[in-house]
Amino acid sequence: MQSFSDVSENCESIFSLLASAAADAPDSYAVRDSGGRWTYVETASYSERFAEWLDQHGVRPGDRVLVQAKSTRELVAMFFGCARHGATFVPVNPAMREFQLRGVLRSAQPQAVLVAPDGLEAVAALAPGAYDASQVWREVEETPADGGLTAAATPDDIAALIFTSGSTAEPKAVVTPHRQAIFATRAIQAVLDYRPDDVVFCRFPMSWDYGLYKVLLATVGRSELVLASGESDLLLLPRMRETGVTIVPVVPSLATMIAASAQRDSGPPPPVRMITNTGAALPAATIDALREVFPGVRVVRQFGQTECKRVSIMPPAEDQQRPGSVGRPLPGTEVMILDDEGREVPTGGVGEIVVRGPHVMPGYWRAPELSANTFRVGPDRSGPQLHTGDYGWLDSEGYLYFEGRRDDMFKRKGIRMSTLEIEAAVMDIPEVHAAAVVPPSESRDLALYVVADLTPKRVLWELSRRLEPAKVPGVCRVVEELPLTPHGKNSRADLVTMLEGGSDE
């Protein structure tokens, strides 16, 4: 029987990361969900069995395997099992509706489709022959991991297709080879330093790269990953305390929820040592609240895109330095700031954030024109450089500052501004709990949505004390909650719909 150490030495694939962990720390806990927990050697064994199952059911290396299910131990094993087999893992958010799923299926053309039982009937109409994921797992448990499967994946094989939102009508999938995913994981680990005694609390689906890479980071750190994406918000803090979490990845909405829950709770705080943020900037008030409820915690700012996973990280030891910065580029990578003509902008000047390095993905799945526009060949032709469509600037020491997406930056009354600077000023108002800005268009003015204990007129008055007149929105609405995407970000599309359907205040 082939040992896990043999696999980790002979095949540099995503599965080799797990095989190495299983050889080094076989009895350490790897992953936990509401149903139980597995050690590293158990996780590796189940992954081997799922790889065998794929082979027995006609899946060949390079085929796509689409899985629509909640984040569980079994889904982790399916991810690693695809890597062990050489198949491409295509995770789909359980909340994805039929219209979007039809496009994903058309794009990915999977050889196998696995769906949670409660969604099987709807998906089977789109993909005849789709498997019940629960039944598949029962068969996997009966499949012996005899080590007979040849390690098929190579570093340049595609480990995953990660579908992302964007401006295109058709679904857009980032091609994620093993080589780039492993480099990104190790580069992030070099900065964040996940440890064997860490417990990582993940509330995000594995269909989002922020959730998927937590699986890899926990593995290289020999940490335990707690999957909690489907659990009730009411159980958030008790679950964190029960599992003894030390690392919590967040987006602003989750960070606010955790801080509010901890402030109301009378029990001892979980031993959280590090909180990492992505998606949007954390309000200063939220950061202060997190530091109050978790004494000594490091609140780490990050910036990234699925197209390269991570662009920059503020080193944890510097988390209270350089307010507004999203840190330094990953080790072994480069960030440039270019103007619209492709020329480098002087230090401190704002331009497009362009990224080079071994973590830059090769492109989008079967979308050559879109890929050519985003992944361009640099002047030295050493490899693709990622034109992010995001704008920012670098200081004299190489720290990156994010100004916003191209769509977030606009002119109003002759003055250039961004939604981020307006939202930051709004969040400086003590009675405001959440905010989202909708840029103006030909048919509507600059608009603001807030969750606040103030009237709209009072919010705008407070804002006028913080910003010049041109940056004060013409429309403000107070709502009970902001619409969010499945990843916890403000849903701009829903906000526009709400704006067009309501009255101005």
C-alpha cells in the first residue's frame, strides 16, 4: 500500500499538502463540522476513497466534478479527492439558483455532478444523471483506500474552477492550477503563520476562494479547521467558544456580528489571536470593538482577487500601523501601479493595481477574449500580469493602499471621488452601524443606504461635517439591514433595485 509520505514526495499537487500533513501529524485534528471531526490521516484516507470512487464511475484526469453542497468534512475530502485523482473540482454555492446554475453547467461541462439531497430534484432537471451527494458518500465509506490509484495530477493541471461574479452575462470561472494554488497558500502562510495549535473558524462556503483556501492554509499549518457556514447566527459565539477558535477570517458584516455578540455575552471570550479581513475595509469602530472583546487580537487587513488569490497582507505584528493600508505584496510577488497608458505611476500616485508573480492564474475558463484583457503579457514577457481593475497607490516603503474598483470611482460636480471614502466617512458617525454607497448614473444621483439610529437628514448633516459638499449624497435611506451577497458583501445590484423602486429622502 502506498503511504501518504510517498504521495507527498512524489506529486506536487494540492493533495500532496494533505498527504504531507497526514504523514507528519496523522493523529492531529484536521477538520470539524457540526457532525464530528476527522484527523489528518482520516481526512487523507477519505480523500483517497473518493478518488477511487471517481475512477470507478468513469471520471478521468482533467474531467470536471461539480459539487453543490454545504461546507462539511465530506466536501473537504471531495476537494482533496479530486486533486488526488487528477480531476478538476468545481464547487458551487448551495444558494445558487437555477438560472445561474444552468450557465455554470453549460460552461464547466462536468463529467460528474454531485448535489445535496434537498437540491437534487431541481438540478437533475438541468443535469440528468446528477448524483445524490449523500448516497455517494455512503458508497465512498464502503470503498477501500487500497492505494491502487496512480497519482495523476501534475502541478500545471487544473485543481479547481472557481466561479466569480462580474460584469459578464455568462458565468466566469477562474482557472486555478495546482502550482499557483500551492504557491499562493505557502506565500500567505509565510505571513500569517497558521500553527499546529490553531483552530480556524470558517463561516464561508468553499465555492468562494476565501473559504476554499482556508482548507489549504489550515492544512499547511497543521491546524484544525472548523466549518460553520451553515450554522445559525445565534450559535456563532457559543460555537466559537466550544471549539476554542484562535483564528477567525471575516468580512465586515461578520466582524460586526461577532463584535456585537461578544459585547452582549457574559461568558469568557474564545481565545482568538488573529482576525483576518477581506472583501471590504473594516470600519474603525468595528476594529476597536474586536480588540476590546478579544484582548491582544491581531486584526489583519488583506487585499486580493480570485485571479491571484491574494495581492497583499498587512503583517500581523504591524496591524495597528499605517491605517488604511492593506499591507505589502506577498513574498515572491510584485505589485505595480499603472496609469491608463500602462506607465508606472510615481510613488503615492493613484492608478490601476497590476500584479505579477507565480500566484497569477493563467486566465478564465474558455474565455480567451476576457482572459486577454485581464491577464496580459508584461514588457519582459516573463509571464502574465494581472490587471485587477482596482485602483490604489504604493507608499515609499511598498505598502499598498486600496482606493476602489474602477466602478467605485467617479466624478460628481467636477470632483473625482470613490464610494469607499464616502462609506468611511459615514461609518465615522457613531450612530451608524452599516453603510453602502451607490454611485450616480445618468438617471440617478449619488445615493447612500445606512443602518442607523438617525434620520436620513441627520445622517446627511453629519456627513456634511466630514466631507466637502460634492461628496455628500443627494439621496439617503435608512434601512433595517443592507442586502448582502452570499459571501457577506454589500449587494450593489440589490441596492440599485431598491433605489429605483423607492422614494428619495
